[in-house]
Amino acid sequence: MDPTGLPFVIDLCRPILALRFAEPRRMLSWSISRPGLTVAKTVAWLEVNDSDLPIGREPVAVLEDAFARQGLTDTVGLMTACDVSAYEICRTTIEGTEAIAITTVGLGNGEFVGRRRFAGSAEEAPIPGTVNTFVHVSQPLSDGALVETIAIAAQARTVAILRTTESIGREIVTGTGSDCIVVAAPLGGTACYSGLHTAIGEAVGASVVEATRRGTVRWIEQSARWLESEADSNHPPGIGP
């Protein structure tokens, strides 16, 4: 996708993928840093592995230390075991309202909502995997509309994962145990509704479905290659994607 005309700059330098806005945005998320409603100019992913998260070290401390080294202050932060350069982006405009979705997809610890596979026991420890989704809406959204938008984004992400995993006969999941969504919009809060009947909801849904679909396909293809390489090796299996 052509990055020109985006309302933010994409700054990729592994292990960090940062989206930098020139002007502050109203954001809503359950990010491990700055969760809830907040105003920020940056959203960033941190790519980590097991060695980055030793026992006793709080993930938020790892995240904030990494961001501080890169001068990322007041950042809404996401953490993933995925390669952050493998992000997907989709841009949709409906009736003058633009929604941009960026996602990284890993389903190694996939779950089906309402039926846990991994309940925290060491014997069941999953392979790292997270679906992190960012959505920017071009219209200023009220607090209520931000909440509605995050619900639409969650619905769209789940539909994309369900359809894609089901279509190729893999175990069907609805997400992972560590997924996160961030929605952002300009300051002002003039739009009060963003549901499925609105242009905002349609644009958000379309962008998130397509970005998540592409990310899920990419993860499935990478997983197949990793399993092939592990099967051909003589050493014990390592951590997959």
C-alpha cells in the first residue's frame, strides 16, 4: 500500500514499529501502557522473545524501557512475539469517512471465546502469539463512539480469523489470550455513533477484516514453513511463530 497521504508516519526499526502523528489523537485501548481513554501522538509495537521477559520482570517495564531508549514518550504501547515488519495495512473510505487498520497477527496461543485452551498451567504453555490491531478514523469521535468503534473492530477481527482458519481446515479460533485493539480519532468528539449502520462502522469493519485476513494468511504460511523446517532438523523444536 502506498504510504503517502496517511495521517501518521510509519517508523519501522525492529524491534519497534511506531505510528507517529503530527497532532494528538484521542485513543481508546486496553494497552499494557496507557490503557483506557487517553490522548497521545504515538502508538508503537514492541517485538519481544522469551529472553526479553525473564521471570519476575513486568512486561510493562520491558515495554517502557525499550520505548525510552528510542525517545518514545507518552506512547500507547503494544507487545508481540510477531515480526513487527510483517504488519498489514488496509485503508477504506465510505461516504467521506476514512478508516485505516494496521495489524500484526500471531495465533500460536489461539483461543476460542468462552472455552479456554490455556488456563495458565506450565504444561499447557502456548507458543507466543498475539493479534494487535490499530484503527484510525478520520472523523472526531465522542467517547461513546470510540467505545462502539472498538467493539466493531473486535467483531471484524474475529470474523476474519474465523473465516480464514475455517476455510483451510485449521483449528478454528477467535483470537488469542493477549490480543489488543487501539482505536484513534482526531480531537473534538463530534461523531456520536459509529455502529454497523453508519459509514464509520462500515469503513472500520472493512479495513479490519481485510488487514486481519491478510495477517492470518501470512501467519498460517509462516507457520507451515516453520513446521517443515523443524521436522527436517534433528534438534528439539524451538519457539514457533
